[in-house]
Amino acid sequence: MATEYGQGYGRDSGPGFLGEGVEGRRNRLPAALRAPIEARSWKEFGYLMLSLPVGILMFTFAVTMVSLGAGLLITFLGIPVLAAALAGCRGFGALERARARGLLGLEVAAPEPLRVRKQGAMAWMGAMLKSGASWRHLLYAVLHFPWAVFAFAVAINFWAYGWAMLTYPLWFWLFPVYGGQGGLQLYGDEAHRIYLDNPFEITVTAMLGLLLTMATPWIVRALTLVDRLLVHGLLGPSRLATRVVELESDRGVVIDTAAADLRRIERDLHDGAQARLVALAMDLGLAKEKLTEDPEAAARMVGEAHGEVKTALQELRDLARGIHPAVLTDRGLDAALSAVASRCTVPVQVEVDLPSRPAPAIEGIAYFTVSELLQNVSKHSRATRAYVDVWRVDNRLMLQVVDNGIGGADASGGSGLAGLAERLDAVDGILVVDSPAAGPTRITAELPWRVASGG
């Protein structure tokens, strides 16, 4: 599972990458000045504007259908009406997820599908009424409406007043003139009227409009945060369903990894020790035949066979060490990682600071992770020094491998680091790669801390 550390070279990621275009100049503006003209701000504002008509439609449909279905429960017709109401709410939920994805950039997975055990309309209606996701969609349709009204009112007022006041110097002359005065009438009766018609008042109005315009995107962003929470919490899969999917995926990764390990062990045995032992048996057979005719030749053949035995034993030891070394079982991570570091082609400093030993499974994964990373250092990093640090933080086991090589390590799909990340993810672990093009490379792995029995 080696990874080429040179990946990533040749990409222009310097300061002038964006050139002198409009986008580059826009990104150099402060965030407060850039926000009113960003596409994100306009998309979020458009989302809030659309929320009101969509919310009215959803609320009307949900309340009408549920009320009708509840009223008809005294007859059989109430059940299909309620099921149709929930199905309609799920349809609106799909629309809301698409709207949030397009305008808010929020990716929310579809909820768990209906589990219809039998064919027929009755089975479908029963599954719809038993589905927790369907009732969450109904709750969203009811709760979203009052929030949509509030968010629409706040957003449209701030946006309209901000831009109107900011651009007031451009259109104040449109107001008619009364008694020599013109401009926007703010307050007053026939005897006491206030007009914004002189340069000072117009300038102050424009400055207030600028402040409102700069503040509006952040207000809109805060309003859409509530929408994000509603969509994510009510229209997505439940935590239990998400966890089940994760566990199923992790189980698949574990099964695939175990199968790959078994194939590797079988290949190493077949191509290595087994082939040597077959050749050894043939050599010993020939030596036995020559023992009486040519003792000296037989002795040479026995000597060669002795060397083959030593080589086969060394290969078997290396293979066993790759599966689960005895030093790891007997003495723990400190001694096992020190042994791995001693076989690395560059000097490696190992520091293990653990209050106790973790569970054997976690210990084995930690050992395998460091072994693979040090193998990458030996093959691809061109480093002259490496460091391995292992410690515990709360209920997590932390591993870090650092080298001063050329960098450029890439954990994208298909690389050895990607496979290593999948192994860690199967046990709720994390792999973080920090490897700029010129180095150094710092790879941090995080595993759950599970105490060994009796430890």
C-alpha cells in the first residue's frame, strides 16, 4: 500500500494562480464589502424569498390533508388519506432537499426508504404510517411555515431598505417638489414635514444604506442557518439509520480488507516459503540418492538445503511479523514500533506515551498503520529523518508520523493512503494528511481508545 510522495507536483498553486481577473480582485476585498455582491448571498436571499410560497403550499397541504384524514378515521377512508398526506410531505421534502442543495449548498441524503414487507396498497399504507421519516416530513411542513414568514419579512425589509437607501442619491430627484423642497418624505403632517433633499441628508441616508447593505448578508446567513438545521434534522435520515448504514459500510470494508490480507498471505506462502520448501524437498531427495555414490556432492547439496531452510524460516518469520508480530503481543506498541523503526531505511525516532495498553484489535491496527507509513517513508519520501509519536487524548489513541522528505503525499482515491484511511474509518478512526509539495509530511491517525481486558 505504498503511496508516491511526489504526487501533486506541477500544479500552479502560487499567489498568482487566479491572475488579475475580476475574481482575483474580488477576493482581495474585505469580507464585509464582498458579502453583498457574492453569489452565495444572493442565493441565500433567493432561498428565503422562495421559502414563503413553498411554505404556504406545504403548510396548506399538510394541515388540510391531516385534518381531513383525522376526521375520516371513524371510517376506513381516514387511513389512505393520512398515508397520502405523509407521501405528499415526503415529496415536498425531496423538493426542499433539492432547493437547499441548489441554493444553500447543503447536501442532505434522502431518508431511509419505506420497508414494505408485502405487496399491495395496505402494506404500503401501513409502512407509510409506521415510518418515522414520514412523520418528520410532516413536522417540517408545519414548523417551516411560521419560520418562513418571519425570515421572509426580515430578509425582504433589510434587503429592500438597505439597497434603497444606498442608491437614494441616484433616484431622490424622482420625488415631486413642494414649496421649493423635494425628496423623500419621512414624517410629518401638513405643517411639519421632513424631506431628505439636501446634500448632507442624502449622504447620511446613503451611508446608513451602506451599513444596512453590508449587514444584510450576515443577517440572511443567520436566518438560513435555521433552515439548514430544519432540513438536516427533519428531512434527512435519522441518526440510527445513518449509523446502521455506516456500520454496514464499515463491515464491508473489514470483510474486503480481511479477504485481501488472506490473499496476500496465500500469495506470499505460495510464491515464497512453499516454493522454497518444495525445492528443499527435491534437493534433499537428490542428496539422499547421491549419499552412497558421491558423499561429497551429497554433503554440498545438504549444505545448500540448509541454507534454503534458513531462508524459508526467515520468510515465514517476516510473514508472521506482518500478520501480528509476537513482540506486539508480548511487549506492546512501544517495543513493536521500535522494531519496525529499526528496519526503516532512514533513522526513526519513536516515542510512545500511553498509560496502558489498548485493546488488541486497536493495537494491531495502530501497528499496521505505522508500519505502512514508515514503508512509504522508506520508498518514496527521500527523507533523512522521521519521527513516530503515539499518545492518548481522552478516549482517542493518536498516532503521528513525520518526515522531512519531499512531501506531496496524496490521500485521494486509489492510493495506498486512501486504503489506509478506509481501514481506520472501519473502526471509527480518522487519517489526516498534511504534505505540502516541498515537505515536510505530517500524517496523523486517530483511533478509538478501547481498553484491553484486564488493562
